Amino acid sequence: GYSDARVPCSTCGRSFAPEVLKKHATICKKVAVTSQKRKAFDSSKQRVVEGELSYKQIRQAQKQVIPPPKTHWREQHADFINAIRSAKGVQKAIDSGGPLPPPPPPSINPDYIQCPYCSRRFNQKASERHISFCKEQQARLPRAKPDSSATAKQNARLGVKRSRRADGVPTRARVSPDAQLHFLSAISLEDAGTGQGHPAGSGGPGSSRRAHLQTTPAPFCHECGSKYPVVSAKFCCNCGVKRASCR
């Protein structure tokens, strides 16, 4: 057996019997040498190529601490509270049978970046990809030609009158029934004042104009200014008003 006396190890400080200490001491020294903390292998030294960034610059860039982006937690918390209150108001109105409250305004995430071309919002990484793509797409889109019907509607709303010829007949007339009646009455009074009556069937100065107004319908609606799609149309396809000079 082993003796009761214990001798401490000079390496680890534990106590062993003299017979065991001889075997333990050699093993303990080897373990102590091999278990020393090794330096971490830095592979960036091997990746550095001449002409590129130096190893010192790489190490300095690695040591730089990038601050985290600023969070807008107060605005997000306020939006969350408003959404909960709005939901409670809707449920209360449903239970009581009253009118529903108006919906809350849409919340805008201040962390997102707005695209200047489509006005949509994206996060930092998505906006870097999207804005360049959206710019290219907007450049490819053909420019829209002005709509003649929309221009006519706008002129009708603003009360813009079309130019007239020297004889008083509109060039591309939007003639109302009252205007036709007034024009025919003026011609009749002119003929009566001069005393030059024209027999039926004769080609008087006002007969051709009266026949033209009676037989040719107006090309535009006198109510909304829309152009009639076909010559035989009797009602406006936009507002439904009957055609002015339709017979």
C-alpha cells in the first residue's frame, strides 16, 4: 500500500502520496505547458495582397465601432396606443349600435426611406436596391399624351368659350338649343328688316345656314363637353343628357 504522508505537487499544488507524485509530476508538467492560452490565428495577414489595403488599415477598420441606428420607440409606442384605442372605440360602437368612429390616420415608420419616384417607403437595404430600379423603370415609361376629352371637360368646367368665325357661327361649336333659337331669330329679324324675302326653295343668304343648323347635330355635349363617339348618337355617353340638335 501507499504511505499516509502527502506531498504537494509543485505544478498544480495538489497533494499526492510520494509514490504517486513521481508519476503525476511528469504528466502535470506536460499538461501545464500544452494548456497555455494560444493567440487567436489571424488569417487577415495572409489575405492581404500588395496594392490593396494594408494590414494596419484592416485592423483599424475592424476596431471601429459602428453605432446602432437611432430608434423611434416613442412614435412607435404612440401608434400602438392609438391603434388599441381605435379598436376599443370600434368594438364599443358595435356593442352600443352607434355609428362607427373614423379610422385612425395611417402610421408612417420614420425609420423607412421614401422613394422619390413612386413615394413608397422601404428600409435602408431595400431602398438602396429599389430606388435605382425605380429610377430606371420611370425613365423607360413613355410620356402620356394629353387627353382631348379631358381637356374639353376642363374647358367646360372653367367656362372657356371657343373661337368664332366672322359670320358668328362657332368653328367647332358646342351649340345649345337656346343659342340655336337666338341665332335663327336674329337671321329672321335681319331678313324682315331689309324687306328682302326669299321664296320657298330659293337659296337665300340665311337658308343654307338654317338648314345646316337644323340637319347637323352638335359634335360635343352642351352639358359636359364630351365628344359624341358616333354621328347618330342621341344621348351623351358621359352625362346622359339628350343631344342638343338631334332630330
